Amino acid sequence: MRRIYVPLAVLSMAIALPCAGLLAQQQALSTAQMLKNDRKGLMKEIPRITGWQDDTHYLLTQGQGAGTTSIVDVATGKEQPYPGADKKDEVFVRNNDVFFKSATGTEKQLTHDTIEEKNPTLSPDGQKVAFTRSNNLYVVTIASGAEKQLTTDGTDLIYNGWASWVYYEEILGRPSKYRAFWWNPDSKQIAYMHFNDTRVPLFPIYGATGQHGYVENTRYPKAGDPNPEVKVGVVNIDNANTVWADFNERDDQYFGTPFWTPDGKSLWLQWMNRGQDHLVVYGIDPATGSKKPVYDEQQKTWIDWLDDIHFLPGNKGYVVQSDKSGWMHIYRYDMSGKLINQVTTGEWTVKDVLLIDDQKNIAYFTARKENSARFDLYSVQLDGKNLKRLTFGEYNNAISLSPKGSYFVTTYSNVSTPTKLTLVDNKGKIVREIADSKGDELGNYQVAKTELIRVKTPDGFDLPLTITMPLNYDPAKKYPVLISIYGGPNAGTVYDSWNWRGFGSTQWWAKEGLIQVAMDHRGSGHFGKAGQNYLHRDLGDWEIKDYEEIVKWLIANRSVDKNKVCITGFSYGGYTTCMALTKGADFFTHGIAGGSVTDWMLYDSHYTERYMDLPSENPEGYKKSAIAPYVSNYKGNLYIVHGNMDDNVHMQNSIQLIGALEDQKKVFQFMIYPGGRHGWANDRNKWAHFNNEKTRFYYEKLLEKPVVKDALE
């Protein structure tokens, strides 16, 4: 599931106020400051770190978009204009044809036909370009323009190097743009996936434009459906001969992103069973297709794909991340797959391995160790010794590490500190502060306070939430609460961070009298894989139980009106919202649910079965996790929104829920966004309409007062 989090109440992390007396002396924020993005004096735009030229010079970009970039010396802080000397050769598609553009700016058209070419990709030696056309794989030599067709069986149902939908969405990822081929480092071979969608059910999406409309058909496997048949091959560029990896393509299995070893002698291919609880990485011999396991992992619940394999030089082994212990950690293996040692341990989560210094045998990585709502940078020796925290203070950090790990720039903040940029060395010593986003006049204004707090469940989980109380809060009054969530496994939204973009709107709703909350559950990632495992075969249940505990705490401790508890979310967040207004109807009274899954039988096979197993294996779990069984409980105000062209979470989900609500004569609202996919932010008019509908809902249902016209777009 492509995670789309549309915060229906964006939570700004605002500065804490020293006392009520000072608040009375401060001036109120203007409407322009809150709703028109007028932040002069309040906040300063800070530059971005957009890369490193080398280990001692970082790239600093000022302004929006491409902006203006400078090269900065870490020792002196001296800035020089960035000449763009790092420009590289590139390839792209224009008017359906492939073009090559050299680093010097010279362009050359490489293909000349009316059929669209897709995903042109340069070979490592820069001499050739691979691409797909009509679901076949091709290569063209840049110098001569000579084109060679590498596969010939592509059809409307057979794809070579072009991913089937479920692989694009769930395995290779949307950034792949459906590309399913990978150059060997020697530029003489290409690994690619071959898909057969013949057995995959076809799902029609109806487009309403024009006199007769049209149907957009997608081969979309829902839970329990046949998946595409897949095989993986390595094609020789010279003779167009493909050697297939030694698997039976008709087996019920998945293949993940492959990795070529640095010497190009082996293709390391991820394999997983349909139950997604057994992951094997096989080393494939590109000459014969024979395979041997080099990594093997099994879990009782599910396993996620490896995002990367860090190969150590000289065939000394490799490093991967796994959460098999109940927490995501770093492991080192030899090239045969024998465990050398676990590099990190403990009840905390490693996020990303940023760099492995193979000369010093040190790994640099980010982790949520000190506080699950914050990320810090650490270093550790590959033997697991000398773990060091390199960041400072109680902040959430985004790290840009130099190529050799000598320095890093952290973009950091917390709920009471606007974002700053600071240069630090690899011993954790601050070299210099680069920028501070806090405006000189911010302290002169009345600003609502935001807190990061924890609520303990009866079984011991300290659930995190951020809460912004109304301006001029009166504990004798009761206030409506607006809760923004996402839900789902490892998809938390609560972090100890300042939200620059949401500052104004949050202050507006605080002025109008809303309590604003973001909250996470036990499976959100704050409690590692151990917490996520509670959700296995039982989506939607623990989320609602944990959210109910937070709502009970809010009613008891933060003056929340129990008759005005509004929850909002999109995609999985829409599912959670629908579940809250039905299964959790005793606690949740209002909701806006966008692009919602309403029955996991209607969502794709790979995502759904990862957590729920096959419908035949878990029929009661599927029934229990659907919204329909709880519709009779519904007694609140639910606003359902969906794009009619949603190719990810089909509008079928909302339609079926609407039917169940109508059958029981329930009162609700529904809005279709014509042409909308899984979100419609790219349509300015419909996006503005959506925002206005939310605003009206908050005023009419929660605040019970007329809509302020300035709040509408």
C-alpha cells in the first residue's frame, strides 16, 4: 500500500509559553499569518543540504525548487558558487522517443518511432541505454544508434522488464516507475523480470469523461487471487540470449529487488513464499542460472523485503538489517550466508545504515534509541563494540552524512524548538550552526502550546501522541478534539518535530477552539517488530483498542468533549477512521475517511496477505477486520470521500460501505472526486474543494458556529 497521509489537522510543533501573564502581553497572530502563509518575522526559510561534493565540502541550496546552490568548506564555512561541475550524462523520453544528453549539454535522439519507450537507463560504462517498448526489452548503443531487441514475447499480458501492477505498487515501489531490469556492473548483461498476467483477475475502473465514458482495465490481484507468474533472467547484450534463474515460474512465490555483487559475477535475488514469512536470498550464476542460498530468514508473522545489501570489499561478507529479534538491527554475514555477528542489539530500532567505512570497520546509522519519537545518528564497529551517539540534545534529526563519514549536517528540531541546521564531526563535536528557522518576532505572539506525551495502556505500552491545546484554554470548559491518524503496521506519524508547513493552520484551529491530536498505536513502529506482531491476522483491532485508551485519557485529562471526538485519515487512515466510527463508536463520534480500505478482501494480495495471510487460512480474521460487521454500531457523523479513478484502493471499497450504511438507514455524507486517483492533490480545484469541505465539517459539526470565510480557499 502506497502510504498517503493527508493530515486533516496538521499539527505544528509550537514553542512553549513561559507563563499566562506573558501570553496576555503578547499580540495575536493575524489571519494572514495563520492562513495566508505570511511568516515574516515568525519563521525564516532555511537552506537545504542537497549533497556533498566530497568529504569536506557540502552543497547548500537556498530558495524553493532548484534554488541557488553553493559549495561550503567545512573547515572555514566559506561559500563558493556551485558550478554544476558534477553534471552527468543522462537519458530521458521526449515525444515517446529516447534522447541522450551529455554532461556538456549535447543532445542526441536515439530512437525514432511512434511507440512509446519507457524507463531509459544508462549502462554503467555510459555506452548503451536499455529501455522497454511494447513490453519488450531493448538496448541501443549511443555512439552508433544501433538498436537491439533483447526479448520478443511481450504482449498485453506478458511483460519483460516492465512490472506487473502489484510488483510496482508493493515490491519494487512506485519510484521504480514500473522498471524491472538491472544492468550488470560490467555493462554486458541485464537482469530482468518476466511477468505473465494471464491468470491475474482484471479490475475495471470507470472513467466518466466524454459522452460514453471509458473503462481502464488493470490486472489487479486481490487477497487470495492468482498472482502474476514471474521468472528472472539474465540476458547477454551481444547475442540477446537469456539464461533463466532456476525457479519454477508457476510456483506461488514472490521475487524482490535483486542486487548484483560488486564484481558482477553473481546476481543476488530475493525470494519469498506467498505467506511472506520465509525470505531467502539466492546467489544466481548468470552463466547457468543455478542458485545457492546466501541468506535465509523465517519469522512466525511476516518479513519485509531487504532494502539494501551492503557488500564488504574483498568478498569479506555483507551487512543487512533484520527485525527477526523483535527489533530492527544490523547483522554481518560472510559471503556464504554464515552469521559473523549481530552488530547492534537492544529494544530499539535501527532505521537506515547510511555508510560502512570498510577501512575502519565502522557503520554509521540512524536509529530511534533514546526516544522512539526521535531519530539520532550513531556509529558502531562492525564487531558490535563502541556504539556511540553522534547527535546531541533531545531532538529529532534528519542526517546528511559526508561520503567518508568525517562530518554530517543534522536538520533537527523538537516540539518546542523550530528547525535548525548544524554541522557536526564524526566524534559528535559541533563545528558550527548553519541556520535557525526561528524568526526574531516569534516570541512576541500568542502561540498555542504543543506537547509530546505518552499514555500507558493496561498491558504496559506507552503510546505516544502530540497534542495542541486551544489558545486561551479554560480547564472548566469542554472542547472538541480533532485527531489525525494513519494506523497500520510500522506507519507511525508521531515524532518530536517542529512542523514548519503546518504552523499557521494549527494556530488557526487552536484559536477557534479545537484540541488537535496525532496519535500512534502499539504496531506503529514505536515498539519495534514486537509491537507490530500484535497486528498479525488481526488488522484494525489493536489500533482501535489503543486509540480508545488515548481518547479515554483525553476525556479524563484534557477537557475533551466526549460528544465531539473527530478522527480523520486517508488510505489506511481512512480504514482506521471507518473502523473507529463503527467498531469504536462508543468513543469516536465524527470522522472524515478518504480513499479507505473497507474490506481487506478488496485490497491487493501482497500487502494484505503479508499481515492477514490468505483468506482461506484466516477467514475469521478477514471478517473481523472488515467494516461491515460493525455498521450496526454506527451512530456518529462520517464523511466518506474517494476518487473515482483510484487504481490503488478502488472506490469499490467506499461503495460497498455506503451500501451497508444505507441498508441500515444510517446517516452519513459522501463526496466523489472525478478523475481522482489515490489522492487528488495534483488537481488544484478539487484539492481546494476537499479542503473547504473539511473546514465546513469542522465548523458545523465540532465548533457549531458559522464558517469563517477567510478559512476557505
